[in-house]
Amino acid sequence: MFFQHIYDKSLAQASYFIGCQKSGVAAVIDAKRDVDTYIEIAKQNNMKITHIFETHIHADFLAGSRELAALTGADMYLSDEGGEGWEYEFPHKGVKDKDVIKLGNLLFEILHTPGHTPESISLLLTDTPASMEPVMLFTGDFVFVGDVGRPDLLEKAAGMKGTQEIGAKQMYDSIKKFDALSDFIQVWPGHGAGSACGKSLGSVPSTTVGYEKARNWAFQYDKDEKGFIKYLLTDQPEPPKYFAKMKTLNKTERPLLTSVPKLKQLSAAELKEAIAKGIKVIDARAKADFAAGFIPGSINIEGNNSFATWAGWFLNYEEQFILLADESQLDDLTRKLMRVGLDNIYGYIPSTNSWLESGGNLEKAKVITLSEFKPLLKDKDLEIIDVRNATEFNAGHIAGAKHVFVGTILDNLDKISKDKKVVIHCQSGARAAIAYSLLAKKGYKNVSNYSGGMSEWINEGNSIVS
């Protein structure tokens, strides 16, 4: 058997390439959308991709199953569980609980494991030349290292009221299937630490059934369904805004993108015209570079591992946008964007020079240090805006701070004064830089960004409240 774990750090998302070396055939599980990765693996190992699996209709990324099928001719084996409303609406081979799919000498048994979503399945792999006992379980968003999939996304992200309690009860029942499996079976989940599909995912890539039975919190509630449901639904992170769109795009027909797009570099005149039309500029530079001089109205989202997630909060799928990024970053950033379906890129500019050449001016961000921030605390009219998520804020914040999560800041501008002095901060600066750029775009002139954030505040021995 050939096995390769492919991990996208930007979305903390895992996919898998499994092959039967004797037969020269292979399967891919939960493919990301830039599928050239899998085609190259197949080429290097003289294998043909014939099977494509998905564990469920994903919310956090746009699955590349259809792109991969179009390029390889492989069959897609997708869940036919979940009932009405949970059907994939494009041609595929449907699978149900206890079905067995053969791949050369390998066997994949389908386990229906609802909870995260009603149609979720796990794949139990047996390598028959080695043993007739299953050796691996691919769980998708069912069981993670140290956690289980959250059932509240359908309600919070997709607006499907009343589904989170139902999903939590289904998850409680599903883990009994997991509990019945042999302890030695390896567990390969769909996500790792940093994913918004759970609240306490471990950072190691895999685990075993036995280890999770012993250490995963979910298996400590075997006689307490109500306690399990309460814990599972408490303190889950805010689901990114784009999750709702992913649910639709992953189950319905859509245009395919079978290669990574090459972006057009815009001239000064083209840039000026595009901005005049209201096309957004996403500035992917480091926050310090942005602060030193930025195009008015541009949004600063650093081109790091969180780039696509934050872009999904502030871009919709109908509007075009411009990237400000060094040419060396383009392939990486374009891949990150296409993995969440943000393909509508008008073009790019490598620096702010094009804007200056068109006659535009740059603005500078008001960034303050801890020594500058502390004297401001004596001002009774000062507003401190903490843009971290709710769990972080509740765990500890600066006395008097107001919580406005960066992801929903544009929906809560009424909570931020345009007349008083305002200081915003996050944990270490990146989210506050996003928030600052959004507020500047909305005409706020009274905002300063305490760049050190809670990390520096606490490290310097300052007090917090919770």
C-alpha cells in the first residue's frame, strides 16, 4: 500500500492519497482544489487515480473532487446518506453505510457517522495483503485528535435553525460506532489545530482509536448525553462568513478551475480606473509595511496562513478584487484563495508605486506602542476595542474594553465612536491591522492601533479581567 498525507496549513486541512502499488491504482480523500498536487504524486509513483472520496459536504474549503475527476476520469464516491436536502446535486457514485469499495487489494468500508453534518461518512481501510483487520480510519470532521466535529455550523453559518441540537445528539450516537472499533486502528482526521471545525483540535496529524478513547473529552461522557451536548455546543469559535457559501458550492453544479490562474499585473491607469469603479484592493503585505503607507480604502490581510480565511470574511463571491502582493507570493496566495472559491481576481500590483504613478496619495496608519497606550487609559472618554474572538475576550481582557470581533466589525460600526478617541487591539497585531484598515475605509479618523496587543500587555505584567 502507498500512503501520503497532504496538509494545507492555511486551512489546517488534510487530504489523503492512498494507492495499491500492485494494481497501480489510487484514491484521493477530501481533495483540495489545486489538484496538481495529487496528479504529481500519481505521476511520481506510476499510479492512476481512479477513486475520489469525500467525507462530507465541506463548509471550510471548496473541495477539488470535481476538478480532479475532470482531469483524471476517476469516479467520485460520495455520501448518499443524510436524507432529503443532503444530496450532492451532480453526477457521482453514491455510497451508504456498510458499503465496501475495492481499490486493487485495498478495501474501503463506508461508516455513516453523522453529527458534524447529517451525511458525514468515515472510511475504514483494510490492506488485504497484510491483514484482514482494518488498519486506518479516515474520519473527516467526525473525530479529530482530541476533539470531535462541531454540529453547530449548519445553524450558525448556513442559518439552518434548530439543527445544532439534532447534530449533537447524532454525534453522541456516532461516537459509539467509533468506540466499538479496535484500539490499534490509526485515525487520520480531516483537520488539525487552527481549524474552525472544532474548538480544541490537536496539532499532531494522526492518532489511534485507543488513544482517543482514553484521552478525547468526547469519550468521557459515555453515560451523560446532556453533559456531552452542553460541552460540545459551548465556546465554539465564530464560523467564518464564507462557510455558508462553501456548503452551496460543494453540493451544486459550479464552474471548474482545473489549473492555478495566472494573474494580470495592472498598469497605473488600470488600477486607477478599477479603484474608481469601487473594486476592492486586498493588501497582502506585512502589517508594518501597510501602516507605513497604504492605498486609501485598501484592506490589509497579511499573506500568511490565515489569509484565505480572513479574505472569506470580507469578500463576496460576486465582486472582483485586486491583490497587492509581491510577485513571489502570487502562486501561494492564488492557491489559498481558490481553495475557498475566491477566483474573481481582477489583477494584481506588486507595490503601491502604481497608485502613486496614477497620481494617488498614500495614507499612514496610527500605530502606538504600550508606552503610548498607557497614558491614554486616564482619558475617561477613551474607547478600547478588543477585536479578538469571544472566547479569547471572555478568558481575559483589558478593564473597560469593549468586544467587537474583527470578522463582524462592519456589522457593528454603531459600537465604535467616530467622535471619541479609539484604540483597537487583538492578541499580537494581525487582526487589529485588518480592523484598522476596515475602519479607515469607513472614514474613521480617530482610531489608533495598539500593535503589541494582549500578548505584550500580559507579558509586561499588566492586569486583565474576565
